[in-house]
Amino acid sequence: MNMQVNVTGGELPPAEIEAYIAHGRESYPGRQIERMDITVDGEYVDINYFLADAPFTRIRRITGYLVGDMSHWNNAKRAEEADRVKHSME
């Protein structure tokens, strides 16, 4: 996937831009960088990384246990969950 890189305030050599991309990937392991804005101010640069939303797994608390999903549960445990009284916030 191509990352959008915006450079304002000056010019940078491609090798320097690649170094900033590598730094971002090292700083945010496991995250996808969608866009990077680089602002050149003389000898200094400001870098803003824009990360893609991180996927998450819904966690439920059922009878004191934290569970992600019920795909690995046996039929008895699934029936127990289906028979629970679910309370609303209204």
C-alpha cells in the first residue's frame, strides 16, 4: 500500500523521507501509517504520522471471565449464555 507523504516548507531528498518512514514504522509497530506530513523549517522538521484505525475485538465479561468471542465454546456453554437474563440501561 502506498503511503501519502506531504512535504511543505522546503525539499527533502528521497533517502531522508525513507528514513522518516522507517522511523514511523519502528515507532508504531503493528500499525499502518496512512499519511505522513513533514514540515521543513530550516534545519528542523516536524513530522506528523496519521495512523489507520486499529481493529479491536469486543471483550465480554461473563460470570467473572473475560472472553473475546464464543466460537470456541461447547454447546452447553453456548446454551448457558443464551439463557442469561440481559439487562438494558433504559
